[in-house]
Amino acid sequence: MKKSTALRRSATTGRFVTRPLGKSKAAKFAKVEGVTISPKSAKMLEIYTDRGLKGDALRSVITGRFVTKKSK
């Protein structure tokens, strides 16, 4: 572990800049919180990551699958 960690700020906005956690750290947080993924969700995640989707594209596809559409 590094002794000193520098906090980065955006040059344009001055806000702190963070990096995404990543899959392994997110899994560790989920384990601590007791959150589990259903088999259906795990299969869907595997399918879309195998297709090469990452980040926002992956999130939007998965949330789109769970949203129920209102019928007219």
C-alpha cells in the first residue's frame, strides 16, 4: 500500500476526480453488505459482458431489461 495518496482535482471544475471501483472491489463491497446477485441477473451480466459491453452501456442495457414498459 502506498504511504501517500494524492487527491486529484479536475482542472476545469475543481472537483475531486475519482476512478471507477472495478469489478473485484465492487464484489468485495457486495460481500460485506450481504448483497447477492440472482441467477437470472448473473446470467444476464455474463451474456452482455461476453458481447463486449462495459461501463455505462452495460448498465443501460441491464436496467432496460428490468424496466417494465407501460402499455397504451
